[in-house]
Amino acid sequence: MNISELLARNARKYPQQEALVSPRERLNYQELNVRVNRLAHALQNCNFKQGDRAVIVMPNTNAFVIAYFAVMRLGGIVVPVNAKSSRAELEYMLDDSGANVLFVHELLFEELKEATFPPHLVKIKTGERVTGCQIFEEMINHSPETEIRCRLKEDDDASILYTSGTTGKPKGVLFTNRNILSAAWMMCVEMAMKPESRILHMMPLSHSAPLHLFLVAGTVVGATHVLSPVFTPEALVETVEKERITHFFGAPVAYLFTAKLPNLQDYDLSTMKYWVYGGAPLSRPEVGLIQNAFRSDRLVCVYGLTEAGPNGTLLLPEEHAEKAGSIGKRAALGMEIRLVNEKGEDVAAGEVGEIALYGESVMKGYFRKPEETNRVFQNGWLLTGDMARKDEEGYYWVVDRKKDMILSGGVNVYPKEIEDVLVTHPKIREVSVIGVPHPEWGETVKAFLVLAEPMDNIEEECKRFLKGKLASYKIPKLYERIEELPRNATGKIQKQVLRGKANELLP
């Protein structure tokens, strides 16, 4: 089995079933498969072949999905890139992946057209004709619809997804068909996906959770995919009501923004079976806020990382009342989890250790980076870089990223622990804590704050608030108010931006 064959099978099995719903058109599985075949024939005419790489820079549109499956139909390797990527980021990923083809959406072309492209690169854009580019729609319209049979096996390479680059240059994560299908099957089982399911895609399909856990998983069962190129709270609830959505994945911030809609109660959200979130846990107060606003107890937390498929753990709806903030107590289908120390030994209950994952969805490796690949594997287990502890009931609680840990005066300080307390202050909306260089202690703790209300003296008020709640060495010595925290396209806070900002102010 391969991913392209999933679509071809659905075209035979559910030809009239709605496959894609977008603002412009609705396609059933037969129509979608025809367009994939047509584009695959056009790519063959561009000498695109098995093992070649194709970068896709598009928002969540029908064109993205068609290009994704067409590349795979020829045995090519798909390289989805976030539509918000800068020109420099795109140039880096084109070079690093050695791409042969670039698909770009017309709305993004103006910003990217001045990029330095490899001379051999075939550029394909949607929309109007421009010099030096082939036109996506013309390639489909002028090509035959004869079925192309994908001959890939499960262990053949399928895609490269680039890490978010929150701590440095993005790395290409190479997946086989088996890796992706394993992650997809997990979600099908754990979230009870069926042909009747209707899945809303608002988070970028260039990222692993929306792509593998929802687009590919939904295609496994022949579900309907509803595509939205942008997220807004209003668009989310309007689409859920109009299209009778059953499954949605969003970053925590998407739920928190939507929960603040003053007219949220006016929308019928009763068809939703699973409100799935990931990328970060939600605290108990945040869970309560969302459940009350959405009138639903169907929240599910998924923990994983790109390199794991993503697959990892689940916090199920019925577990949120007592364990909100945890990532769950068991690994999801097809995955195993351990907490290990620097020697790879299991840590004792209650001790902090690094999360290690083992399963068939784990990446093949970093593309053309064998040394970095070897660094994150230990006897077949993927070292995630996430530090966590397990409580007496077996639930895992992420303490922080290993690389975000602050070493101050020889003592480990975990920023997340500080952030979780500071954010409960009524005048603080968001907070991010980092370590900054200190001549005597190695590092000292600094907090960046986004305020909900003005504070007369931020340092004094925060220190007074934290006293008695945290050990003295954990209380930040430095504070800075900012208008908003820097985030990447998936909503993750970019701490390297804050570190750069902090270092600019150092003498």
C-alpha cells in the first residue's frame, strides 16, 4: 500500500462521495482522482520521475491536495512548505531538498518571484500566465485522465517536512509511506474516523499533524475534507455549522481566540465529535473556558512531534477534568513511550526525564543529515528533546524543552514551570521565559510579558506574585513587556527570537 493508492481506491469505492470542499468548488473522489491523474501526466512531460522532489507552497486549497497526490502518484517526494515562508526560507528549502519542481499559489507568487531559483527548477503556479512558469490549471486541462498506477511500496520515500526552525535552521524530516500511513491509521482508530466524517482543515497542511493525522487519515477512510486557506474564529464556527464538521485540529491559541467570540452561543456546533488540539497542552482554567464556550466536553490533546509522524500520546475527553495540562497516560496506537536520562536509562517515577518514542510512524531520518539523525536515535528510540515527569497515576507532564532549560548557578530551571504560574496573574495575558547570559551564574531568568492590563511596576508586582509559589532561584530577575509573543505558523512561540532580542540589550 502507498498513499497515492488510497485516493485511487476511494475513487473506485466511493466515486460520488464528496472528497474536497473549498470556497470555490466541491469535488467528489472520482473527480479528484481524475485531476490527480491529469497533473501526474503533465509532470511526466516535465521529466519528473520517482525519487524527484516537488516543493508545494500553497495554502489549504484544492490545488495543494491535487499536487500532493499527483507527485506521489509518480513516486515523487512531496515537500510541503508553509505558505507564510519568507523568500530566504524558501530558497533554503529548495536548495536543501534539491527540488526539481515548485508549485506556488498565485497569491504568494509576487512575494516569491524574485527568489533565486535553481536553473533546472520547473515552476508551476496557479492563476494567470507569467513568463517562466507553467500554469497549474492548464496542465490539468490539457492532459489525459488515463489512470496512472503508483507502484511504490510502504518502505519507499514519500515526503519531506521541514521542522519549524524555532531553534535554528529547519531540518528536512524524511518519511516513508509506512511512516505516514502508521500515523494516519492511529488517528483513524483513536478518533473514530469513518466515510461519514467531515474534517475541517484550517491549520496549514504543510505541517505534520494537519497533513498526516487529518488529510491522509481522512483519505484512508474516504472522509470529506473541508478546506479553508485561513483561520479566523468566525470562519471556524461558521464552517463547522454550515458543513456539519465532525473533526477539527487546531493549535491551543485557535481555541482560546474562538472562545472569546461574543456570539459563539449563536452557532450550532453539535456535530463535532472531536475538538483536537496539539503543539502545547492547555491548562485546567483554559480547558474550562473552552468547554463552557464551545458547550462541548469533546476536547482531545495529541502529543507528538514532526519527527514522530506525529504520533505520541493522547489525553482523552474524559481525562481533562482531572488531568488537564497533561499529555495523557498512554502512548497512542502503534507507539511506545519512555522517560530516560542522559545514559538512556529509565528514570524513576516523579523524576524528570527525556521523552523517547518508538513506533513505525517515526521518521526515516533527517534528509541528507546522517550525523544529526544518529544524534536523536538511541537503540531505535527517538529522543524528542521534551523533558517530562510521570505522576503517581501514570500521566505524563511535559516540564519543558531540553534545549530551553536554563542552567543558573548550576541548577536546572524549567521555563514552563515559571510560565504556568505567571500566566495565572490576572494582569498577564501571555508569558514566555528564557535564559540570558550572566557573568557569574552562567544564565539568569528573564520573562517576556504580554499584559492584559497595565502594571505600575512589572518587576515588583511579578516578584511579589511569585513569592511562595516558586523557589527563589526560579523567580525571574529580569522582565520585559512586549506587545505580542513571536510565533511561527503553527502558533508555537519562537524563543530564539526572544533570545536574540534579549542579547541585543546585553552590554
